[in-house]
Amino acid sequence: MPSLKALRTRINSVKSTQKITSAMKMVAASKLRRAQTQAEAARPYAQRMERMLGSLGANVAGSPTAPRLLVGSGKDQVHLLVAITGDRGLAGAFNSNIGRLTRNLARKLESEGKTVKIFAVGRKGRDFLRREMGSRVVGDINFAGKKMVSFADAQEIAAQVTSMLDAGAFDVCTLVYNRFASVISQIPTESRLIPAPLPEVKAGDATETKASYEFEPDEETILARLLPQNLAIQIYRALLENAAGFYSSQMTSMDNATRNAGDMIKRLSQNYNRARQANITRELIEIISGAEAL
């Protein structure tokens, strides 16, 4: 059995850890409120923009002058996976879930004869994917040290994706991120960016897919402005969803760690009391035995 001094040292160490995890839980909870509000506010606009461009893509599909950001390259051979994770850990399986989903998706595409490239957003995802699929990682970016992501960060990522598309580096681009569902639920999600996903056609609803659009001043001018903005908006929504999911996962993990530390302190205190009582009993026995010997 460990000595009393060793048990006291262990108890004090666990108490210090408990204070740290409790503080991190409160910090994550305070950041979660803002991140959740931002993620929920960004959803309606991003979803409506996605549906509108999807419907527009159905109208111009097959046109030789259709923008590549809207209809892609027309091929399906080279896939770019943009994996979004956090820059920090201590958030349970939050980061590893995206890493595994990206890895499984890459292996599935490669089994179909496709070529896979990965662009990692976030330091934890970069490290995971470089260990698992280092040869496929073609670029990475992280926002370590920033208090919160901004639309300018999404625009930076969108600019890199656009430049890769213009260079013919990929045909299809898919976004992989954690969608915030609730404080205790983050759903790993795949979302296709390029080409824009076409709306599903239902029986008797073909007119919705073939909606008519009038452009003022002209189609090329509007799409040249709208398509890069949509790409940045979809990435920004994913970054906000990811941030909200990260803080909720970190808050839950730190809460569990604080509870586990409390349970460990209780067990160690019981062991300490038993050891102390055993020492007292042994000393009393020695005193009584010595007195009887006299």
C-alpha cells in the first residue's frame, strides 16, 4: 500500500487537476453560447443560397459556358476533401471523428478508382490525417491563437480552393465537418461544394427544379460575384458549426473529467483514511505489547 505521504501528494495533484478541468468547463460553456448563436444565425442564409445555386445549376447544366464553381469540371475522377477540425484538443472524440470520416471516405473513393486529395483545416485534423494519409494531404491551414473565426478566414480557404480548381487540381470538392445538433450531439457531415448539389426532383415537381431566373445586369456579372461568395459562405457556415460543436464537446468532456476527478479524490481519501487508521492501530498494538512485556 502506498505511504501516507504518497497518498496525500496524489490527492493534492488530483484536486489541482479538478480545478483546471472545472475552469475549462466554465470557459467552454461561456464560449459555446456565442458560437451556438452564430452557427444558428448563419444556417438560413447559407441553406437558401445553396438551394438557389443548386436550382440554377440544374438550369445551366450541360452548357459549355457554365461557371466551373457551379458545375465543376464535368469529370468525377479527382476528389478534394476539405476536412475541418479544431486547433486544440481536450474535446473527447470531436476531432478524431472527422479524421476517421475523412479517412473512410477517402478509402471508399479510392476503392472506386478515384484519386483523393485532402486539404486539412485545423491543427488536430492536420496531424491526424498526416499520420493516416500523409501522401494525400496537399495543403493545410489553422487558426491557432485566434479567439474566433471570421468570414475573412472562410474567404481565405475559399480562395485556395478556387485557385486549385482553376489549376485543374480536382474535379469534385467535398466539405467534411461536425454539424452542431445540440450540446451533447455533433454530427460528422459530408457536404459537396463543387459542383453545386442539384435539388432532388420529385414527381410532379419538375417546375421547381427548372425555375426561371432573370439576371440584371447580366448572368456572367452576377455569377462572377455570387459564386465565390457562396463558396465562402458555405465554408464559413461549416467553420461556425465546427466551433460550436468543439466548445460543446469540450464542455462535456471537461464536465466528465471533473466528475471523474471527484470520484478519484473520494477513493484516494478512503484509502488514505484506511492507511492512517491502520498505522494508528499498529502503533497502539506496539504500545500495548510493550507495556505488557514490562
